[in-house]
Amino acid sequence: MKRKFLNLVLAAATVVFVASCGNETSKDGENGNISSDAVENPATASGESIDPDKLPTMVFEKEVHDFGDITEGEKVSYSFKFKNTGKTDLVITSATASCGCTVPNYPEDPIAPGDEGTIDVVFDSENRPGKVDKKITIIANTVPNTVVIKITGNVVSPVN
């Protein structure tokens, strides 16, 4: 019981930390966007058991994409494909990158069971020479409620 409580406290602290980074990528509930109130994640402190068969599940084709060599100044992008293999609608409330040079874009509408979606990521290599290892943290109504995907690569100087 103490372990479950500790896990819930850590998860809540993670959500607060990620949400406080100042990125403008979470949906605000205005203009038809989904607010975080729409996420009904059954992981609560009430101690009630959770039937994992009734939850949405986000399964990615791959969780890491390597761009290889990138010419400095180039903007590169990749679409991480995923599928909701669960039994209820999947709602993504935020996707935040570990750096301002990386911008994720995610579906605003719920993803029905069996449907697919993408998290589109753009990396701007301007003034970023060397190895690249950027994480994108996705928060959704899944258990666990965070998923991390990654882009990697090597930014090289342009040939004159």
C-alpha cells in the first residue's frame, strides 16, 4: 500500500514538474481543444482496483528515431506512429520536449480504440553542433500516464 501511494506521489510530482516547464503545448480547453479535465485516468488514491483491460493503451511503432548526420541549421522532422490498442478513447493532454529546439505536435481529438495517430516532432539544428539526444514526454489517460519517445542524431558543420 505504501508503495502504491509513493508511486502516485511520484507520478503527481512528475506531472507538476513537466507542466511547469512553460511550454505552450498543452491543450487549454478553449476553441474546441481538449482540457486536462477530460482525462479520466482511473489511477486514484482511493485504493480501488483498476481493470487494465478497460484502459486506453498507446503503442508506438518505435520509440526512438535516429536522424543520423544532420547539417547544422537544418530543420528535420519525424512522425512517431502509435495505435490505441485499449478499449476506451485515448486522450493526450500534453507533449513536451526536453529542449526548445524540439517541437512536438500531437492529436487534439480522442483516438478511438483500434485507431492510429502520430506525434510529429520537428528538430531545429541551428547552433546545436554535436550529438543530439532529445526526449519528448507525452501525458495521456493511460497507465502509466507518461510515455517518453526520443530523437537522436549528430549535427555536423555545413560544407562550404
